[in-house]
Amino acid sequence: MRVRIRRADHKKAQWELYSDHQGEFAQRVPPGTADYIVSAEPEDKRVPKTEVTVHVQNDERVDVGLHLTR
């Protein structure tokens, strides 16, 4: 599945990557406090695009989960 990540104050994705066969992915972002929008676009077009806002504080690690449903 295609995953796009952008800062919440930007309109264009800064990172675009694909999840593995288990739906997992990893992306490092610059250190500092910021909000990011993580969106997932499944290959099955019947499943809608899903997005979530993630708040990163300084250089912490944040685990994110997205639940895709039809």
C-alpha cells in the first residue's frame, strides 16, 4: 500500500513510500516538534484512503496505526 507523509502545515507530501506485505512501514522525520499527516492508499480502490495526524515531540519515536475498512 502507498503511504504518504507530509507536515500538517504543507499541502504536498514530503515522503512517499510503500508498506511491506504486513502493512508495516518506517520513516524518519527531522528532529523537532511538528505535526504530520500520514495517509494510506490501499491498492483495492473499494477501500477508502485513510489519514491520521501524528504529533512528534523533539526526537521521540512514534508508532502509528491506521485501520482500513470498506
